[in-house]
Amino acid sequence: MNLTQAEAGKEYIIREIATDDEELDEFLFSLGCYSGEPVTVISHLKGGCVVSIKDGRYNIDNQLASAIII
């Protein structure tokens, strides 16, 4: 399951980042988004979702959300 399918308000543990793009991997890592980290989906929007990772809240698009496997 990925973040686009996650239930809002529930905490999940990231299992893997499913992308072949090294820049995207580095970007997600800089946000604190990597395997073993908890992530909470705050809400779903038309083009993506709002997530809480560590101490920050981020608005990510559906393409990015679908690469985060929980």
C-alpha cells in the first residue's frame, strides 16, 4: 500500500521508497522520509496529500505519494 491509499489521521511506518530517481530519493531523505520512519497522512487533497514526517508537515503530489510504500 502507498500513501495515496492510506487512511487520513492514521500513523504508518514507511517500508520502502519505490523510485528509480536518485534526486527524488535524496529529496525524500532530506525530509526525513526513509524506511522505518513513521509518517501520518493528515488529509487527502485533489492532487496529493498532506503528510506529517518528524516535526514537519508537507504537501506532496500523488506521484510522490505513490512512491512511498507503507
